Amino acid sequence: MKSRSTNNYDILYHCTFFLWSIQLKRCSISLKKGRNETCVFHILKKANVWLDEGEKNMRCLRCQNEDPKYFYCDHGTWYCRKCIAFGRVDVGEVPTKVSLKRKKFACCYKLKYPLTPKQSVAVQQIMHYLEQKQDVLVYAACGAGKTELTMEPIQTYLRAGKKVCFAISRRQVVLEIRDRMQEAFPGLHVIAVCQGYTSITDGDLIICTMHQLYRYHQCFDLLIMDEIDAFPYRDNALLEAIAMDACIGEKLMLTATPDEKILEKVEQKEIAMVELFQRPHGYPLIEPTVYCMPVFFQALWLLKFLKEQKKQGIQTLVFLPTITMAEHWYRIVRCTHRCMVFTSKSKDKEAIIDEFHKKKYDFLLCTTILERGITIKGIYVVIVCADHPVFQEASLIQMIGRVGRNIEMPTGKGVFLCRHKTKDIKRCVRAIHMMNQKA
Ligand SMILES: [Zn+2]
């Protein structure tokens, strides 16, 4: 007959096994149920609960993770699962360093239009901080020409034989920036590293997605990061750690909508800030007009507005908060209007944008997928249900920022249709007004 303590042990043991087997499922480890303490110890070890003193202080040398719950043991070797998507790095293992060619380039960039006086001042300020080995945040209005500000630093670093990388969140923009940089620096071999372009990873100047930075452990003397407030880099501690790991020198960060976290660093003087709120054509940013009304009336208002736009031959971008809404509204209006819907689900995205550029459609119904990067001459913008939680301040600023970018058509109209003014709407209106005041 079993003693009471043995029974208690059994109950405890079964509970422990059950709980840890759930943990094990997470890390895809299967163990046969055994009835000895060695096995329980093994389970605890595998489930990453039983750590030796040394193992409690583990650190991943790529993503700098120190949280024990992200370390797993594979046949006695601990590795980091926080950054496993970028390939396995064992604890204590220095990530593989690619050898990049370094040489001094006697390069000289050329621009289509000379820098405006305000852009030149911003460039001087950036260079001043970089010379002092300080990281810099460029806070520039949408369409203020922030990419042009990076060319002088790129030239200076390349002339000194240093390695430069321009990283940005979205793949499409990587390809665009690659073309722009190649045009500005015709003597250099500018390469893009992103999905579909990973066979060549070294060039005179590297343009890549934030994700691809994992390839470049301790490589760059100047790391330029564009749209740091955009998904997926924003609030992504892993991508941030990967970026920090790739940079051994200075960081030059660009944004039109900085978040509070980075502004705090500016306040604490960890990062220097350079502002540029004037667009090259000198016209102010479009301040949005806000109309409050129920959704049904928003639809009526929009149809009337689009009719007027069509008469005047002006194209419009209509932003909706969700894919379902965009597709629903498209089904209603496509019978009477030349229009198209553009969401993350759309096939042939490039073809749709191309046809819109060619004025095949009077307007495009889209989600926040088009809030950045797109520049269409003379476009107006309407945001329907602007009080929807998906439209945060940064999104609203970016969407309104599509208007009036072209030097030939620097004015336009941006409208928010909402049931009530949210905090984000108020903040967006205030921020744009502030930029115009400072410009
Ligand atoms: Zn890691």
C-alpha cells in the first residue's frame, strides 16, 4: 500500500508533467512520460524553467535579449528564440559577420533641383551633429524632401571610406530609393536588399528593408533609417535591436511623425534633432477641413464631392478604415464612377497605381496601405470615418500629406469626415498647423 507522501508526490508529479508538457508543446519537444526525478528535471530543463546560475544570465549577441523565457535548450545548447526568424544564434555565439568591401569613393551627388535655403541649413545642421558622432533625428514635414538631406552625409562618409546603409520598412520604397540614389550617385553601384533581391548583399551603397539588417552584424558607419514611425519598425523592440546591432557608427533617422519615445530621447539630449517643415515649393502644408456628420450623410457628402471633382478633372484618394468597408463602398460606387479599390488584398497593386497615374480612374478607395510613399500630382484626399480608431495621428498626418506635394500643383484639399472629433484628429490638425507656423 502506498504511503500518503507517495500519493502526494504522484499528484504533484502528474500536475507538474501536465503543466510542463504544455510548455514543451510550445517548443515542439516531445518526451515520453517517465516516472523518475531525472526525467522531471529534464523536463524542467527543456521547458526552460530550471536554470543554472550561469544560464540565468544568458544573452543573445544579436538581439541582446536577456529574458530567460526566450532561451531554449537543444541537446545541451542554448539558443535565442526571440530572433529565431532571422536564423538561429546560440548563446555566446557571435553572429556571422559578412565581409563588406570598404574603399574611398571620390563620389559627387547631383540633384534634379538644387536644395532650397532651408534644406541647405538642415543639411549643415545634420553634418555638424554627425561630425560630433551624434545620432540625428530629422523631423520633416511630408513632402519636405528629406531623402535629399541624406545625400551630403552619404557622400561624406563614402569619401572617407566608410560603409553606409539606407534602411526603410517597406520593400517597394527600397526599390524607389535605390533608383533615386543611383540617379544621384551615377558613379556608384547602389544595391537593393529586400525580398526578391537577396543574392547580392554588398555594394558601394546599400539600400535595404529594416528586416534585412540582420545580415549586417556590426557593419555600418552610417545607418540611415527612414520612416522610423512606420509599421513594422515602430514599437518593434526586436527590429530596433537588429538595427542597433548593424550600426557601429552614427544613426540618421527620418520621420514626418515622430513618436513620444523618440521625442523623449531628443529631450534628454541622447539624439540631436533637425527640423524641416517647409516643402521645396514653399507652399504651406494642407490643413484639413473637418466635417462632423453621421456615416450615412458622409456617404452622401462624398458622392456629391466626387461628382464636383470629376467635373473639374481632379483625382481623389478616398481613405476608409477597413478592407471590408473599402470593398463595400467600391461595390456601391463603381456602377456610376470610374474608380478602383486598393487594399492589401488587391492583386496587381503596381498596375492599379500605374492606371491611376494615367488618370484611368477618377478616384481610388483605399485603406491606410496608401498612407505613405505615394505621390500623385494634384491629388485631393478625403478620409471617411476619420474618427475610427485605426486612424491615429501619424496616419492622418501622412494621408493629408499626400496633397500638394507636386511643385506644379502645390495646393489642394484634404477633408476629414467623422461623427465627432477624436483626440487623434485634433492632434493631427494641431501638428500640421504647428509645422506651417514653424516653416
Ligand atoms: Zn536573439
